[in-house]
Amino acid sequence: MKKIALVAALAAVTAAPAFAQSSVTLWGRLNTSVESEKIGNADRVAKVENNGSRLGLRGTEDLGGGLKASFNLEHGLNSDTGAATEGTKFWNRQANVELSGAFGTIRLGSWFPDSYFSTVDRTSNHNHDTGTSSDALFSSFAFGFRSNKIGYFSPTVDGFSFIASAHAGEGTAGDARAFDLSGNYEADGLHVGLTYSRADTAAKRTAYGIEADYAIGPVLLTGYAQREEVAGFKSRNIGRVSAMYTLGQSEFHFNIGGTKAGADGTFQNAGASQWTLGYNYNLSKRTKVYTFYTSVDQKLPNKQGDFDSLAVGIRHNF
């Protein structure tokens, strides 16, 4: 018995450093709103809406010598019904593994396009670009190529960094190779991002973007411009500007955007505009209550495609 106890004690001592060098974190966000919505000429209806709720796991292992291995798993769920946001895909927001060091980070798997995080996500920030008030105008084709990717995240040098990723078509019918690039500069409250996305589909698609945001005390000013080109169709230009003013626990938000007609999707035959006015009250670092009004005008006859919503909601991070 003494020998068994001694072996167990030695095993615990030798294993302790390995456990100390690894961590796994459970995290998530529940964001739900009650809204009064109107689509086109239809009657206004009351709805309970999900706003990008998710559940995630992330972990890191220190391999020594500045080398780390990590993983990210993220499940999107509808907080109003409890259902997954994408049917049978459980880790539908991201599922990837990484190896990082002084050279930067190499990532394999599935995740959202980094061009989005460098532009739209930083501009439509009143509700984290989720739900009915998310940016309805920007070119989002890169979201269709977020799986089967390999990516490289550079170190930050004097405020400059870049991210490059490639989606493998893998010879699947209807799939295609796709690429996503973003370059970023951050210093003294200023961020500037340049982005490029491409999908080698039958009608080749490309999108170019530039974003800038600047914090001046309690004021945050942001804006982006984007150009989408689709082979065989007229290109379209998209833009949005936003402002946030912080006063204590309160945030006052306003953003407005527009797009010209073009490409081969929703906005092929007519342009559109969207504006949103919002107010957030931060009860803590993890919990806020909010309200917003958003309106989309698609410039079509008989209010086709038009949408507006008045909402109140709660968001909690854990």
C-alpha cells in the first residue's frame, strides 16, 4: 500500500506541470430581443429575435520555447428557440486548431472571414453586427467559403499585421477555391484595415475594402468602403459610417450606409440604404440592455424588400 501511495504521489507531482501549462475555457453569449417588425407593405408583427448567440470552447497548451498549440470551437444557437443556427452543423461558427510562436500563427479548419472582422464588424458595432440591425448591404459572399481553410496570422510589428487564408475547393461540385486577405494598422486609438476577398466560382467574385476607426475620448468614429465585382455583372460600391458616444454606463450609437445597384444578388436591380439608431446601457462588463431602431430601404417599387424594426433586448456574456 505504501508503494502504491508513493507511485501515485510521484505521478501527481510529475503530471502537475503539464496540467499547469494547459487550459480550456467554456464561454458564450446570449443575446435576445423583442421587436416590432415591418416587411414591405405587410402588417407590423411582434417577434422574439436571436442576435448572434453562441457557445464556445477554447484551449491552449504551452509547448515550451515560445511555441503554443490551441483550438477554437464555437456553436451558434437561436436563443429564441434553442435550435442550432445551421441545422446539423454543431460547431457551425468555427472549428479550428492552431500552432503559434514568434513566427505568428498557423490555423487549420473553419472560421469567419477575417476581412469581415477588419471592416464591417468594427463599423456596425452597436449590437456586434448581429440580428435584424446587422449590416444588410455589405458584400458577404466570403462567408460561404469559411470551411476547409488554412490561414496565417502574422505577428504585430510597429502596429502592422496581416492575415491570409485560403479555402480549398477540394474538387466538390459547386465549390471553388477562395482567398481572404486583411492588413491592419493600430496605434493611439486609430485603426486602418485593407481587405481583399476572392472566390473562383463560375462567375468570379472579388471584393475590396478599406476601413478606419478612431477613438477620441468618449467618441468613436468608424467607416468603411467596399467594392464588389462579379464577372458578367455591373460592380457595386458599398459604404457605411458610424459614431458612438459613451457617457458613464450609457452608449449612444448611430450608423448609416448605402449601396449602389450591381452584382448578381439582392441589389442587382436597385440600390439600397440602411440606418440605425441605438442605445446601450451596460449593467456590468458582461451584461447590457439595449434598444434600437433600424430601417432598410431597397429603392424598389411598392416597398419591395423594405424592412424596419424597433427593438429592446438583453445581452449577457459568460
